[in-house]
Amino acid sequence: MAAKPEVRCYFHAGTGTWQYLVFDPSSLEACIIDPVLDFDITSSKLGTETADELIFRINELGVIVTRIMETHAHADHLTASRYIQQKLAQDGHVPPDICIGKRIKEVQSTFAQKYGINPTELENVFDHLFDDDEHFKIGKVNCSVLYLPGHTPDHIGYMIGDNVFTGDSIFNPDVGSARCDFPNGSATDLYRSMSKLLSLPGHIRLYTGHDYPPETRTATESGQKQMAFTTVEQQNESNKHVKRGTPEASFVKWRSERDATLGEPRLLHRALQINIRAGRLPPPSKNGDRLLNIPIKEDKVLFDLMDSKL
């Protein structure tokens, strides 16, 4: 009989992000999926309260984290991967590998050009790049990589036992799906990735990367509305965007039209510049500041006026 993992779910309310700690109860080998670093956009201050709570839980459970696994280069939160890796090392643990899908190189190239990042800063910042369909183990638990593009071109998910950690490739049924308008995103690819997930056996649990509970959702007895997972069968029955029988063409048309109306994520430029570095900071400037590039929205008439010479 295949070993079954234990899953601990931690919700970051500020970004609506689910973080996961998954471990083999027999060996206590563990992985972390999509950890969050706190960031106050008004003060530009980083914070570690959320990550420190996760480290506390790791030590409380006595698990041994061997991998920190990202599903993609997030645009809505800063990753805590590097911070957690280094803190665990300081605490005497063997530093876990920071892992992501191999197509992160494409995303790094795209955003290095956009933000003027020296490509040498991005060399080998991730410890392991997963291949499509790569198999590995967490202790005695069987794990594999699922390539799930659409939201972003580098997006992957992780099947760990009878659980899939989907990132942003599918949301809970009453939320539906994620946007696809980032560079090289694709509504067609997302539909096919969601269909791939919905073709899995009905009992498989799909753990989502985010949850944004609608007002119509009923809270649990504890008063919490956020849900970490639903099953494949539940998704097939009621996902508001791609339930069983939804035509590809209608989804692609709706998703594309919807994305054209959306503003950019609040932390977009901060998140991407940190996340393509695997959670590292940019190098210090001559005066010691760590600087990120934040583009100004284009208004050609205004720009031309401000750039003109008297």
C-alpha cells in the first residue's frame, strides 16, 4: 500500500494565499509549497511573521524539510523560500532545496529584460528545476510533477499521494479560474490544464494556491470561509468556469474578455523581481539600499510633454 502524506494548510489572509506543509508521517521528511513573505506596500518593509509561524510549526512537528517547492513565479505575493531555507540552516537543519519547474528560465529572461536585472543575478538561484512528469519521493510518499501552463508559462503542480497542489491552475468551484494575461499566459492552455486535473480520479484532492471566498459561501462551524481543497469530482460537478461539459471555446472567450478588464495585482512588480530570484533580494546599491524598479504607467501625451525641451 502506498504511503499517505499528512497535509498542514496555512492561509495568508493578506494575499489570499494557501501555504502547505506536507510530510511523510513515518519518516517525517517534509516539503513546503508556496510559502509567503510579508510585505507592507505602504512602507516597503519586508516582514517574516508568516514565515516564522511556518518555521515554528515545522519545529513543533519535528519534521525535516528537504524541499521548498514553488508552483510558479507568483505575481501576487513575495516568496519566503530563501528566508526559510536560510533560517532552517541557521537552526542546524540541512538547508532544503528550493525547487520550481524548468520553464522558470523563460520567465526569468522575460522579466530580467523588463526590470533591467543583470542575468547573472538569476543564475542558479533555484537549487532544482523540475522536469515535466518528474517523479520523486517525500520519505516513502510517491510524488510527481504535473505541467499545468496557462496562468503562467512555467506553472506546475505537485501530485503527492492522492493530493494535487495545483497552485493557480484551478481555484475552488465557486471561484473558478485564474487570469491568463501575464506574458506568455494562455486561456487555451489553462483550459487544457484544468481539464487535465479534472480527468484525474474523482477522489483526488485538489489543493488550490489561493482562495477568495464569495459572499455566498457558507462558513464552517469554526467561522472560516476559506477552503484549501475540494475533490476532482466536486470540481467536475460545480466549477463555475470549467465544470464537466464546458466547451473550450466558450471558456477561452470568457476568460480572455474578463482578463482584459482586470487591473494588475497590487504587489506585481515587487513580487516578480523577488520571486524570479527565488526569494533573494537585489544587490545593494552604492549607498546600501535594496532597490526595485517600479514602472510608471504610460501616458504618451504626458510623457512627451514632460520629456520635451523648452
